[in-house]
Amino acid sequence: MPSLSTLPVVVAALFGPPLLACGDDIADDGDSTGAATGGSLDPLSMPSEPTLTPSDFNSARDCEQCHPDHVAEWELSRHAYAMTDPVFRALVEIRQSDLDGVEDQFCTSCHSSICTRGGECIPGFSFESLSPIALEGITCEACHKVQEVVRPYNSGHLIDGTAALGGNIKDPTRNAYHESKYDALFDSSEFCAGCHDVLETNGLNLERPYAEWLESAAPAAGKTCQSCHMPTYEGVAALGAPTRTDLHRHRFLGVELPRIPEILSDPALAATLNAEIDTLLQTAASMALTVPEQVTAGRQLDLVITVRNEIGAHAFPTGSTNLRQVWIEVTATNGEGTVLYETGKLDANGDLGNVWSTIEPHSDPDLLLLSSTLIDAVGQPTLYSWNASEHRTGSISPGHDRTFTLFVPVPEGTTGEIQIEAVVHFRTYPPHLIAKLGLTDTMGDALVVRDVTTASATVQVVASGAMHEE
């Protein structure tokens, strides 16, 4: 029997007109598609002509001379991995092929604003042809030369390559290498919103952690994105600078392990970073099971599962929820260890038993998925956002919970106790996506399943007719 759960939420554009609606946000190149004149989709983030000069931006290698700690942290971050991530590259190349180059700048507008605004990431570009500064992705000065957030989504930053380097230090130390300035923007969640909230070109909302933060209790409590993802410490911002107690880490703590050589070649470092990810996830959600004290053999056991988002500042999960997977695995066994019921199990390829399993598609009708699914124009699931017309998400809002009911069959003759075990799992990518992108041979070890939270319960079984009389 199928599960009863909260219906998925259909997420639409929440921030005003979609990026590619009609009129104001499209540069007038004489071609409404932009294909014939350089693929311009947006004059701020995807201009038809360069609005930045890449040579105005220093490499992280230059910054490292005075800021070795910050650069060492950044090197282990997803920001440093933004343009070299093989999954990102594969998705960009498929989008390039599917859309004939019209939207080649869409993903790179955030992953490398210097490249996209500097005339390197143009329609038909190849990653092999890009300059070192373009391939540094979200490098130091891509952030520290931001002047303003014009809109809280889709690379909404105004960037000036010739400007002083901004930051949140109110009295920056003068130096001979660059001009520095204090800017309160760097302490705000709005700064992160410029790239971490994403609308597709048709206005479909794909990622909305900043919008979720606005809807949460975090702003009133004075908690920003940086509070969690860039925790403070005592140290020096630069060689020779004074010791400060409010410096921010530049690892950008998150739930994904970048597959970069420094990590892959150092098992101890990888173990440390994986432990940090596990700790972060294990504080993200809690789960409770509600069951009757006893159940009669030959009937069903009503199992109520409640998952609560403990993050408080954004949804669980958040970000690229159509790529990430969060689901609940449930197993019910009798006293002899025989499985009476299960959902959320993986097939031989490691996939869930939904539409994407190539071995057992649609084999798990009770599957409880907290991540999201993209739906195309004819109502079918699709892997690619540019083919999507609808975004159905199972994410739980910050500070809220969601309840599911499963019906566990209890066969005649069952005796003793039924043991129920439930686990909320997380993984960055599902195997079917990695296989579709042709990356299984190189990224098989990146498909690790992490446990977020667990819960268990025991129910006594009584024989038919053995229930006490009322």
C-alpha cells in the first residue's frame, strides 16, 4: 500500500520577473535568442561583450604570498573546485550540445564570473581553451571585488576588477600590494544569495537557500550564511597583520567533498574533511517513530515517521536538491530476523527503486524522498534543468517537520516482537546520474552514502483473537 505523506511542493520563481522573461533583462542584440550575436542572456552576468578585463584580477597564487592561511583553506573548498568539477563540466557540455550554444554562459556566470564577464566563457567555449584565472572559478578576487548585489540570484553581483579589495575587517591594515576597504556587504547573507539562489532561464526556481533563510528565524536571531559556513577564529588575515578574533574560515563548510588532488592524495586529510561533513549532516535533522504498543498478527502496523529540520536557517536539504539525494530507509523484521517490510533500499547499481533505476524501476512505491525531482513539459521526470517545467521538492522548511505514514504488513503466524529501524540517508550524487554523465569509472568512490539520523522502535505482536476484551 502506498505511503501517505505531505504532498510535494511545486517551486516557482519567487524573486520577480524570470531572467529570460521578455524585455528588460535581455540585452538587445537584434536577436531574441542571442545565438547569432554571442548568446547574450543577461547584460549583468552573461554579457554579449566583455564587461571585465580578466587581467585586472590577481590569481589566488598571488594572494597566497600574503594570505597563505586563507588560500590554503580556499584550495580545499568547493569554490576552488567550481570550474574543474567533472560533474559540472559534463552537465555544461550536455547543455551546450542540447541548446546549440545559446545558453553556454548560464552555469559559468556563477562558477566563473571572471570568465563569463571577461569574454572567455562565450557560446561554444571549451574548458581546455580557458585561461588559468578563468579556471580558478570562484577565486579570491571574484568575491573581494564585488561592489554590490544587484539581485539576490543568478550571479547578481556587480564586480569591478579595478576596485579596492573589500572585506568585513573594519580597520584593514594598509599594505603596498593593494588597496583595502571595509564593506558590510561581506557580512550579509545577501552577498551569498547573488550566486546560491538560482532561477532557470524560464524562471523556474532551482536553488533557493537565501530565500529559505529569509523565511526562517535566522535573520531575527542575527545568524547569517557566514555564521555557519565561514566560522570565525583567532588569527592573522595577512602576514604582518595584527591578530584578530573574528577572522572567517575560507573552506566554506558544506556537505560535499571536493575531488581535488590535495584531498584525493591525502587519506588523513580526506578522513578529517569527511568527518566534518558527517558532523554537519548529523546536526541537520532528527527523526522520531510513532508505533502502537502492540499489533495483531494478520493485520497491518501503522508506522508514523516524523523528520524535523534542525538547521534553523534553510531547508533540509537545500541547494542542488535535484542532484543530491536524501531519503528514508525503513526495515521491519520479526524476532527471527526475517524482513517483513522495507523501503529505501538500493539496487545492485546503488540506485533507489524509483524511475531512475535501470534494474528495478518503480519497484519501491513507498520511497520517502526528501530531495527534489525535475518534471518536463509532458509531466515526465528529467535529469536536466533546462528541460524542466516544474520542480517538485520534498525539502523540509527550516524549523519545521514532515510526517509520513507507512503501512507494515504483519503476516498471520508472526509472533514475538517486530523491530523497526529507520535511517535518513544523504549522498551528493546518485549512481544513475554519474553513469549518464559517463563518469562511473572516475567517480565511483564519490557516491558514498552518509547517515544523517536514525530511529528505532519495537512493537509486540499478539495472536489473532488474543487481544484483551474491552
